[in-house]
Amino acid sequence: MGKEGKTALISRNITVNKRRTSIRLEAQMWLALKEVALREKCTIHDICTIIAGRKSASITLTAAIRTFLMLYFKAAATEEGHQKAGHGAFKMMLARAANQPKEQGYGDDYEARGNRT
């Protein structure tokens, strides 16, 4: 399998309910968690503790974290934010994707240009 087929997961230790555990997430997920923690004036550990306490037993913590992050940023998305980021025209999305190296994560180029919702 080539380089394109690999997912770059980063393993980090976090504390959930005063217990240390290790989770593996993509770099962009770690950045998103950090951004949420800064915005909410708490730690990544605090956020993960809340997520762990609310998730169902059948869902892994990493899946619950990914879902939380998607819902968090979805709730924050506004029409004005989408317009500023250039969303809403599929042709523009295709153009951005065509200009991005395949090795680079989707959010890397997008964030570097200051396009954030």
C-alpha cells in the first residue's frame, strides 16, 4: 500500500475522570481539540472527560471525540462564516483541492490561507 493509504494517527495521553488513557487521533483532530479548549477556557482533558461521561458504552472515546468536534464546529458555522471561507460553490472546492498536494491534510492548506469558519 502506498503513502496515500496510510492514516497519520497521533497517540497522546489524556486524563479522563482522573484516569490516564491514550487515544489516537489525526493531527487535525488534535488541533481542533486544542482550539475548542482555548475557546472554552479549559483543557483538552476537561473536554474529553465531558465527552466520556456523555457517550454511550457502545461508542469508542475516539469516535465520540470526532463526533463532538464535528457537532461543535457545525453549531458554530454561520452563513457569514461560510461566505468568508468561500463555501457554497463546488467549482471553488474542486479548484482548492486541485491546488493542494496529495500528502497534505485537507485542513492544512485551508487553514494556512486563513479560511476558517
